[in-house]
Amino acid sequence: MDLKIENILIRVRAQLNEDQVKLWLPPYYGTNNSSSSEAEIQILAQNYAKLLNIDMEHCLVAIKELQNHALEKMKERDSFKATGVATLKVRVPGQAGGTILSTIKISLNALGSDLKEAVAQQISSVPSRLKLICNGRVLKDETSLESQSVKNGTQLMAVVLYENIQNFQNEEKDQKTLETTRKDLSVLLQTNQDHNQYLQVEDQSGNTLNLPLAEKKALVTAMTLHEKGRAALKKEDYSLALIMFLEADNEFNRCNSKILASVDNYALLNLDIAWCYLCLRSVGQIPDAENRLKKCEENFHLSYGANLERLIALKGTSGNEAALFMRLHLLQGIVMFHQNRREEAQHLLERAEKELQSLKVDDVSLSALVELGYSPAEGRLGLRATHGNVNAAADYITRNREERAESRKKAIENEVLTRARKKLGKCADGKQWIEPSLLNMLLEMGFPKEAARQALAQSNNILSQSVQLIQENPELLEAAMASTSNKVGITQSLIDQIVAVGFDPRMAKIALKKHNGVIEKAIEELVLTGGVIEGEYSSDADDDDSNDPLAETRRREAFNRIVEDLSMVDDDHLDLTLIQEEIFLNQYKTLLEQ
């Protein structure tokens, strides 16, 4: 719908509600004399046109449209009570800002896939290319509409994926984007390693976060889907971006609420979802957008401080994050406009305009930084962080690169050390891992590796006691040598024999490793534990899998597919050109002036 028409409808609807005018009742409808009802509507339109300073004909059209809408809703409500068949309104954002409104009559006991087929038929599309959204959630195909909170009269949003010509030519490949991403993440996260060389979670300073396995899996999946959505957003593929964002939202909701409150990722996701609603002109999702923007603002205040004071203390500047607040205030103002809260909308849009003006980057300064070898994204981020000072911006970018590189170097070193400790096993106290540096010292003294490892384990990493144990207990050396010589390789054939009995392949490998390849003992252990073995051997099994060439190749290929369209620029999510923001800002400012 044209925003000018929407603006008139919003104002007229609000005035009707304020005056408690019921257009579906006499004298405006249902009288014995239809000409009398028409005359009453004409009088009402004349009065409202003067009151709201609206053209008379436009005001009359708006009143009649609102009347027809009210009568239609009453018929649909009565029909649902009588037949149980619901009437749903489905808005399909099209190209060039157009929107298709589709009316679907369907039982709420029907599946999501049934509704998808009905919508596809009406708009001459293919069900596999459709995603239906209700209350900020993507409807599931295999679940009933009622169980997904779809009610009679609900307005849904349908996005058609890959409708531009270039993407349509690659449709067979592109339609699998979401499914492929999920499968690749599953490959990278299929082991129980707490540390994964491919997927790490970092805080805002680039430091790796150590999280429980289940938490890490959900968070990594959510963040990766979010990044894939951002990649689509940069290509202005808003439909695909929105679906990726909503899937990421589903994964974030599996995470501990404390984690979501302590980082800005979830706030950014909610902001991105609301931005997609705007770009797709999805007015029907205003309630969800309002809720998401509220969550975003609350999270921003927790992460950055109400006046960005925490951010300034951490980074020394608030320039780039201020761009996020500008987009937040713009979206909040637009939501207020569509709710006819015009004074609040005006205030927020004026605030967004001031923020936008302060964030604009001088083209000459940006070109100067690009000539120095920095990317346009780095240049914008640097200039905003230093209030437009080119020299300071260059220093900022260089320093930021060095700090990130150093942080990641430390993260890699810590990861290598952690993996080495886990491979050596735990000490006798069951708390600390055997220290690789101490093992190397014993090896330099000439002691056999296995004897040194066992001595460190028994002494709880006390070097002097380890030396004494080896020197005074020759049987330790003998046991170590015997243990080394008796180790049996865990072959796929051994694993297959246990899998044939009905156990999980990974658990089979763990059991075999624990019992030195003895199948009978391995099966006995699995039976007693219900098929799940946890502890030190579980970690060791993961290390073995990481050394499997085929498994490693699969993980590397999955990783390459995931990152192929992602930006490698740090803080890329802060690099807003603000071009679209300014267009929307001017558009809605003009509407408020009418």
C-alpha cells in the first residue's frame, strides 16, 4: 500500500476510535434507507477532512475502506463460528516495494505445508520457495496452524525466496542455502570438543569465550545463521536475510538468558529483523518489530550503557556503535508513525536525523584512507571512531588490526595448549590436566614419554616428585613401556561390530578405546551405561576423530562453504553507509508534515 494512503488511513482510523464511531452500525450502515447512510458518511468525511486537514475525497475513500474492512471481519468471524474454517490474510512483499494481499480460507487443524500450498497457488509460485511468518516466527510445515498460534483473522507474511533474475537462474543451488548451512554447522559441531579449530565464540574484544558444549553449539549456530543473513542483507536479498535471521533467533532462544543479556549479538539480530520488516514494507509485522526493538534497546543499554559510557570505557570511542543507535531510533520512530503516535514519532525521527548528520563521513577523507591501503569499510569505521580525523583514523585502524591479531594469536596458543593437555589426560587429583611444558622438561632429562606422563599424573604436576617417582620406581618405567606396546588400534571393523549390536558409532569407539580394543568388555560397558560413556575417554575419542583425514576434510569443506560469502572485516556489522536510513528518514518526515 502506498504510504500516503496508509498515512490517511492511520489518521482517520485513530480519529474514529477516539470518537467511538462504529461504521458497521446505524446511522452509517444497516438503516432502511441506504441513501441516508451514504449521506451520513459524506457528512462524517467532510467533518474529518477539516479536522485532520485531509482532502475530502481521500478522506471519504478512507472511511469507506475502513467500513468495508470492519464488515468483512464480522462476516469472517461469523463464518468461523459456524463452520470452523478460518480466514487468514497473507501479505507477500514483492519487488519495487509492492505487496500482494492474499485471502486464504483454511482449517486451523491444517498443517503449515497446507497453508503454504494454498498461498503458492494463489500467487502462482512454488511452495518450496515460500516461507510463512507469523508473530515473528517461521511456520513449520509439519505442525498444525493452531499449535503455532495462528488464529482466525491472523495476518501473516509470506516471503518468496530468490525472486530476482540473477538468483532465479541459480535457484536450484541457492534454495539450499539454509539447509546447507545447517548441515555444515552440524559437521563442524558434531564432536564433543570444547575447543574447535573452526568455530570459536569471541567477546567484543576478540577474546575466546569458554562455554558449555550445548550452549556453544546453539550460540555458534545462531551467530553463523545471523552472519549468513547479513551477507544476504548486503546483497539486498531481504527475503532470504529475514528467514536466516528468524532461524538464528530460534537458535538464540536455546541459549542461557544471561549470555544473551551480556553480549550485543542478540540485540543486533533483533535490530536486523526489524530492519528487514521495513525494507520489505511489512506493516503487518509492526507488533513484532516493536517488541524486538524494545529488546534491542534494553540489551544495548546493558552492553553499552544508557549513554554509551561502558562502550567508551572499553573502546575509547562510541562513533561506530552510535550508528546502531541511529538505526534503532529511526525504526522506533517509524513504528510510532504506523501506530499514529505522531509526537513520539516526530521526536525519534528528529533524534535519528541529528545522529545521522554527526555520523556522515567526508568522501575526501574516506578516499584518502583508501589510497593508504585501507578498505572503505575500515575507513568509515575509523573516521567515525575519530570524528573525521584522517591521521587519527589511520592510527585507529592500524591499532585495531594489531590488537585483534594479538588476541587471536593468544586464542590459538591457548587452544593448542588446551588440546595438548586433554590429550595427555588428567592428574591423580582429577582436577588438573597434565602440563605439556613439564612433560617436555622430563623428556629433555632423558626419561621415556609414557613414564614421564604417568609420573606427572601421579604427582599432580609436581616436577621434583615426578623425577623422584621415575628414579625410585623402576616398575613405573616397565608398566609404561608395557602399556605403550600393548595399545591396540581402534579399526573401523571393530567399531562396525559394536554398531551392528545397536550402539552409536562414536560411543563404540570410546568403549573400545577404554578397553584397549576388547569387544566383549566394550559391549559390556555400553550395556551397563545405557550406551553413553562420559569422561576422559570421551575427550580422547574426540581427539582421535580430529585426526581422521576424512572427517577433517569434511569439516574443512563445511567451513569453507560457511565463510565463502561472509565478510572478514572486524566490526563489519557496524559499517552502515546510512544511505537507506536517510531515504527512509526523509520519507517518513515528509509524511508527518502532511
